Amino acid sequence: MTLRQAQDDMALRQAQDDKVCLRLDGVSKRFGSLSVLDDVSITIRTGERCGIIGPNGAGKSTLFNIIAGELPLSRGSVRFLGNDVTRVSAHTRARRGMARTFQTTTLFPRLTVIENLVLALQAHSAERFTMLVPRSRYRARDHEARALLERVGLGPRADALVDALGYGEKRQIEILLALAQRPKLLLLDEPTAGLAPSDASLVTEMLKREHAGLTMVLIEHDMGVVFDVVERLTVLHYGRVVADGPVEAIRADANVQEIYLGGKV
Amino acid sequence: MGLQFYVQNALGGLAYGSLLFLIASGLTLIFGLMRIINLAQTAFYLLGAYVGLTLVAHGTNFWLASVAGGAVTMVLGLAVYSAFLHRYHADHLTSLLLTLGFALILDDGVLAVWGGDPRSIAPPPGLAGSIHIGTLVFPEYWLAVIAISFTIAAVLFFALQRTMLGVMIRASVDDEEMARGLGVDVNRAFFVVFAAGAFIAGLGGLLGGPITSAYPGLDGEITPLAFAVVIVGGMGSLTGALVGSLLIGLVNAFGKAMFPELSYFTIFVPVALIMAFRPQGLFGRKL
Amino acid sequence: MSVGRRWIVAAAAGFVVALLLPRLGVPTFYVSLLTQTWIFAIVAMSLDLLVGFTGLVNFSQAALFGVGAYAVAIGATRFHVTAFVPVMALGIVCAMVTAAIFGLVALRSEGVGFIIITIALNEIVWGLAYQWVSVSGGDNGITGIVRPHVGPFDVSENTGYYYVCLLSFAICLVLLLVLVRSPFGLVLKGVRETPRRMRALGYNVWLYRYLAMTISGGFAGVAGVLFAWYNQFVGPVALSLDQSTQILIIVILGGIGTLYGQVFGALVVVFLSNELSAVTQRWEMVLGVIYFAVVMYAPGGLVVLVPRLWNRLLGRRTPVTAEES
């Protein structure tokens, strides 16, 4: 490749990157001799809502941990908003605009709901290093947090300990925390896991209502939720991408029905 | 510094290292299996020594008294385990704090019963002499201690690798959830390992007596060395405990002989380096 | 009266009582024990910042405490630095630097690994103090430390020194209370609760733990400096593993994550070790049993237990507070 070609190539990539939020290139992950992800390449454009589905053990959660930077990958690269973040730590990725939720609720149980949200809200502000000014001087943060809670109808629970919340409420906070980070990319790991249908629809509504233009990647078992929220689906099977396309196309794909949907959709 | 110097210190170091293994093996297994740091482990050693020396003073055979020291320690350890510790199995901090409290009580109990004077312990008759080869002198008892510790190590390895119980224990160490799921009686594995750890440490007490003697505070002196072993070898690894014990024993002996003013340093600087660059130890998995 | 107000009134009342105690004819011996109590409360609070607010169980706190104490001794006997402010600054800086180095090594591990490494780190420093005789005086320690003048006040006698320690304690308590209530303090609690989520929110968990350790080291240094002046002597016992354990015991007894509770923890340990040892040689066992009971039955510490017992005595029901639930 000549220098000129290389420059063209870079310029082209740059132009594409402007619209690309997340690009995985040949991502592979092995645990010892076990291959969990094999050459996974996915490109997610800004504003896209993408779902990742696949049977248990397909490597969905591992893929999420790699995107978020919690697990090192064995091969391949991760680009986020035009930058290579393959070797960038989880917290730096978060600071650059990635937010995630967890399949098993991962909140701060012995802090109040407000405090949980304030932690998310102040993550990008200088006050996170303020040591000698009490938090009572930062009323604006608390108001901001309260406003977020009001919007999803959890206002009355603001001062309860998260530990004391019901499961459905915890799942809502789980997502609210990620939204409070004002992310450029939201990674949702089974947001409705373990929820009763009524609570699940609450979460779905929340996702649809909030931030219509937000780029979103969703792992989900509940097909109802998936079809309701996302526009595009990627199907993982034994660590490989076996199908990728608009929801309708994937629904119709006989191969996908075979391996995952059991032919019932 | 001639040959005599090196051989003497090497042998002394190996003998001391063998004793450390008797303490550290329990420490590392209990940790590997239950994630409990048993801060009472060296107090077990001290208790075993006192029980043993009392029995010897009343005419009991030395070896029998060692085993009895181990047995008494084991019973006490299991009582504490069953009464208190097992309830906090999932709560590592509370378990640690309880073993700390127990060590405190045990220490003071030992002081109350046996008083504060150091007790020297004679090697058993028949092993009190030395073997002379040329100008080199080998105390027979040191050789015996090394042999006994290696035998115990071999038994432990065999038990872990070849018996059904050992397989269960190793499975529980690897993945407790999975082991429970597969029907392994994890609680029984805990019980057995805690018992074995206490027994071996207690047994070590009288065996080590002729080398370390027994006095209040001895346990506090051994604790850092035992932890050094576990750091060097890697938490949860029996191989690591064996290699680590011998290494620390040797470094301790040569350090004391060559740099008396900084002997502590000669042990803990390598330990610090391992902590900094290989926190999981030589044989351990990542913590 | 709001709960916050009531606390301020109670704290102020306690402080006034503490101020008056030496004037109320309390024997010198007890004034001296109370002085020790303030010193140990400071170092226990410094550890509580780590255990109770950051989730780090540090067994090397005595090393930091001891480094502060040795800094005083070596500064005074070799370099003739004896004035209050320079010595205090020296002690704090030495302890913070030590803590910063410890953090680099120990924070490569978490949880139980962290505990074991801090045990070893404490032993390294103890070994230095014990064996590097030419610098530390070895087992004999360093004598001949003279208490300083504080401005125009001569605090070399016990009552004056009592006030130095009491005020130092009050300042440390206020600083730490502000710290744990600051946005930074909230971050530490987040790190204590769920480090994984903190990373996902964009916090550099390692950095916060590191800062907490270094800050905590500074407070431990303050206590160490006061301790050296108090005894006018420093020996390796001050930074032994036993000392680290004792500091942790104070924190557990007082109440993890309470800060002010450490006063009660320190009171129990100091008075048991001095008073009870006159009555029975078995004071350590008594302490061990009390400690054991607190860990088992009152994990919130004495600050939770005492009001509960008091209420029960008066036949009242205990209100369940947020901290307990």
C-alpha cells in the first residue's frame, strides 16, 4: 500500500467513522482452550438500536464485557466513536460515552436511591474529586437526580436504601443509572431479566420513551421486548455471528428460526 | 564461609521451612477452599506445642504426644468452626475477624495455662545426636523433621489427587457453585479441610518444638513468615505452599547468617517483589 | 429538633465535657488514659476511612502510625526538629509517602489478597524498625523525645498534652466527617459497595482507593506523632502487626463506618488494657471475648449496641434505623 493509498484509506475510514458508533473487528475470546467468541465483526451506526440474540452460551455476555472493557480480548479490535479503544480501560470507555447495565442488578445497595443516581450524574464532573465541601452544598445534583426519578414515577422512593426496593424498582434504577450518564452508546444486558410481564413492559416503555435518538445495543431473551425496541438484530451462535440484519429479515430467516427461535416465530 | 557454612544453613533452612509447611499448608488450603484467612493458624501451632510438651513431661512418648497435640487442636478448631465460623462462610470479612478474635483468646488462654516462660523442648531420645560426615555436622532431628514434613506433604498430595474426597475438595476450590450443583457436599469438604489444617498445625507444634521451642508470642513471630510462604507460593496452592515454605526457610536461614541486621529484609523484599509483579504468587491463580 | 441538630448538640456537649474533665479533679492517671484514647481514636478513624468507607481492610495501619512516630523520634534526636508544626508536618508527610508506596503494591489485589499483602507490608516496616539498629535503635527504640511548645503554651505536662490530643482528635474528626460527606466521600462509598458498577459509571476505582489510602495514612501519621510525644519514646511495638490488629479491633468495637464510634472503641481497649490488667492478667481474653461477641452479635459496633441495650433496660422498643436495616 502506498502512502497515498493509506491516507485515502484513513480518510475513508474517518468519513465512515463519523456515522459509526461502535465497530468490532474480528473479535475473538478464548478462556484457556475454550473458544467463547470467534471472529465477531459488528458495526453499529450512530442512532441505531441493535439487538444481540442467541441461545445460552452463545457468548453474548462475554461480548458485552469486551465492548465495555471489563474483559481483555484475545484477538481483534474495538473502535468507539472513531477511536481504537481495544486497550482502553472500562472506566475510560465510560467517560468517553459508553454506559451499560448488568444482567444481575449491580447497584449500590447500602446507599439511597438519590445517592445512586448522584454517583452516575457526577461521574463526569470535577466535583467527584471535591473532598472538603459537603454534598449538601450541591443541591442542584440532588434536584437533577430527583427529577430523573420523578420522570419514571419513582420520586417517592428517592430517600429509600436501594436494598429496600422491590425487584422491579431495582431494575428500573439499573437502567436509570446508565441513562443518567448521558451516554453516546447504551449497552443493555437483559434489562427485563426476571421481571413479571407488567414490570417488563414498564421497562420497555421507559427505553422507548427515553432518548429516542440514542444508540443502543440490547441483549435480551424476551423476544417481545427485542422486537418492540430494536430495529436490527445480530444473532450469535457458539461465539459466531450467524445472521445480521433488519428485524423483519432476521425473523424470516429460516436458519435463525432453526437454531434460536425454534421455528415458532 | 566454607562448605560447612552453606550446608549447615541449607539444612537449617530446610528444617525450618518444613515446619512452615505444616502451618502454611492448612492456611492455604483453608483459604483456597473457603476464602477464609485463618489468623488463628499459628496459634494452633503454639497450642499443639504446649499440649505436646505437657504430655511429654508426664511421660508420654514424643511422637504420640505430637499426634495428641494435633488432635486436641483439631477438636478445638472444629468446635470453633462448627459453633461460629461456618455461619459466616459467605462473609469473608466476618470470618477473618472471628479468627482474629479467636487467636486473641487462644493466645491469652495459652499464657494463662502455661505461663510466660519459654519452654525448650528436647528432641526425642534416639534423635538427639548428630551425624558427622568429615567436618560436616547434621543434627539428626533436623533430618527427621524434614522427612516427616515431606511425608505429610506426600500424604496431602495423594489425598487431594487420588481420593474421592480430594476430588470433591479440588472441585469445590475450582468452582464452588458448580460443585454444589453437581451434588458435592461442599460443607463436608470445608469441615474436613479445616480439621486437617488444624490437626497438621497442632501436630507441627511439638515436632517443631526442639527447633523453635515454645513461648507466648511465638505464633506472632511465625505468622508473617507463614503469610510470606502463602504469598510466594500462591493462595490456595499446595505445591506453592511446599515450594514457598522451603524457599522462605532457606532465605530466612541464610539471611540471618549473612545479614543479621537486615535478615527480615532479605525475606520480605523478595516477597514484596512477588506481590508487586506476580500478585497471584508462583503457583496460585489470580486473586 | 431534627436528627442532625441533636447530633451537633450531643457532640458539642461531649466536647465540652471532654474539655472540662481534667479540671474536674479527674486523677492524672485517668487523664493520661484519656489522652491515649484520643490518640488511638484518631488512628482508628483513619482505618475506618478505609474499612468503613472504601471497603479496604488494611492491616498495615500500624506501620503508617509507627512511621509517623519514628519520624518524630529521628527528627528530634538527629536533626533537632522539635517545634510542633514542623514535626507534625514531617510525621504526616512520612506516613503519607509510606501509604502511597504501600498503595502501589497492595492495590494490585483486591479483597483477601489485599489483606494478606498489607500484612506483609506491615512486617517489612516492622522488620526495618526492629533490625536496622543504627537508624531505629532496634528493640530498644529511641528515647529522649521531648514534647513541644504549642505557640506560647507549654504542653509538656499531662493536662496540657491532654488538650493537644483532644483538639487534634476533634480536628481530625471534623475533617473526616466532612470528607465522607463530600462528593468524593460518596464516590468512596460507591467503591466500597460495588466497584464494578463504579467502573461502568466512569470512575477510576484504583485511583480512588489509592487516594483514600494516602489520605488515611496522613491521619495515621498525626496519631503516630502524638503517640511518640505521649510516650516520649518509640519502639518497634508501635508498628507491629499486633498494633495493626488492635487498631482494627478498635474499629470493629466502635462501629465500622461511624468514625465517632472509634472513641468508644478506643476507650474500651485503652481502659481494658490499663485498668483490667491491674485486676486480672487475663485482660486480653476479656477483650477477645468482648470483641468476639461484638463481631457476632453487634456488627454495627458499640455505638449501635449501647443505645439498644439502654432502650431495652428502659423497656422501650428499638427503632430500626437506616444503618441497621
